[in-house]
Amino acid sequence: MPLERTATTLRIQLVHCLDQSYAQKELTKAERRKMAIVIANLAADLIDEDEDEGKQLKAIHDRYSPTTYDSQMAAEVDGMKSVLETLLGVDLGDDLDLSSPEDLLQRAQAHIQEGQAEWAAKNAERDVQRAKRKKSPRQQAAEARAQEQQAQISVSIREVYRKLTSTLHPDRETDPQERDRKTRLMQHVNEAYQKNNLLQLLELQLELEHIDQHALSSMSEERLKHYNAVLKEQVSELDQEIVHVESAFRYAYGIDPFEPVSPDTVLRNLAVDLKELRLNIRTLEQDLAAFEDGKNVKLWLKHIQVVPAASTFDAMPF
């Protein structure tokens, strides 16, 4: 992040430098056209990067671009709106702020949530109707077994909780430090119990040495089965959470969807990013120093390729 901030600051300086150099008499018309595209594209990419410089960069962009930055953003948001309306099969309305992609995405998210709520309501209604139908003896027996198992699981969690609270009750402790420790542990126990988190309760039992080999050996198969049922469900929930966290991490840092996420791969990618950023910063610093001589601006323009679009540029030396 510090390197990215440094690079952003230098790129903003580059925009101002090119803006000042544009008036040089030595530049040809073709060079001015090329520089105008570079300035507009570079400024457009930086407008949202620096809040203090944003207005000034927008003014510079609009000076060199055939269309204003706000109109370009409105066109992009309108295009996104059409795509989302087609995908979602809804009308997102005509009162959107076309300068704000966030407003569009919030509106789309609201429609998605509304659709999910309707789907959940219909499913709930179907379940109610299904429940009203007369059930076969087999269905009734299966439901009874499921309810009994769930009750046994709740009893298992409750028993672990009672044992822990009996041991950890801070009011029974005379030593102030030990009372504070038990108070903290008691908070963890209560949180785990409220969430039906058997794994955390068992970990606390281990921490307090309430589970030993003798206790495990004397535990009934039925009780172990209930423990395993709860833990299996919690493992599944944790697997889903890991997938969600990894997906968000991949998106945030541009990691390929199929590349394994591990400390080694992440640190390797980070090392590459840092190397590229440092190289870009050195190049920017060298360019800014060289631009003190107007002749170097003409030379610099010869070595870059530009795309005449308001928000893109490629093959830039920085």
C-alpha cells in the first residue's frame, strides 16, 4: 500500500507535468493529439484514487477529452444497467444516479434480495402445504427419529455446557486473578453455547483438562455419535466459510480462480507485485526528472502507444 500510494502520487505529478508540457511550441499537431489522449486516459484512471486531487484531475481530463468524465461514467453505468436488467429480468428504474456505479449495484442487490425473499416465502408455503398432507407411517417414523436425534444432540451440548459452567463459575473463586480468568472463559463458554458450537465447548473442556483418556473411553457410542453429528455439520459450515473467504481474497488481489491459495503462493505473488511497483516508481521518477528538458517529452511520446479511448491506455512506459 505505501508503494501504491507513492506510485499514485507520481502518476498525478506526471499528469500535471504533461499538462504543462502540452503548450510547448516544439510539439507537432500529431504529438499534441497523442499527448491529449495520454493525459485524458491517465487522469481518468486517477480521479478516484486521490480525493484531494480528484476535482482538478477531472478538470484536466475534460480539457483534453472529447467527452466529459461524468458523461463517460453515465454511459458506462447505463450500459451496466442494461446488462443487469437483462440478466436479472427486472426493471431497475429510471431514477438511478448515472454517475454512481455503487447506486446501480445497490439497486441490483436489492432486487436480488427481494427475489430471494419471494423464493424463500414460496418454499415456506410449500413446506406448510406439504406438512398438512397426511404422512405415511414411514415418513412419521423418519421424522420422529430425526427429532429424537436432534433432541439428543441438544442434550449432549447442554451437558458439556453444564459441566463447564459448574467448574468455571467465578463467584466460587476466591483468588482475584483466577476469578478474572474464569470470567473470561465463562464468556467464551456462553458464546459457544448460544451458537451451539460443540467444537468450541470441547476445546474449552480440553483446555481445562476435563477430557482425558479415561473420560473418552467411558463415553458411550451413542454420545460419540451425537458429538460427531454436530461436528460434521460444523465442519461443513467451516468449509463453506473458507470457500467464501478465499473467493473474496482471490478477487481482492487478482489471484487466478484455479490457483491454490496458500502462504507460499500469496507471498510469491506479492513479491512479484512489489518488484513491478518498485520498477514503475523508478521509471516514473526518471521520466519526471527527464521532462525538465522539453526535448525529452517529444522523445518519450515516440516510444509509447496509445488507444484513443477515454478510459484505456496501453504500452505506457510507466
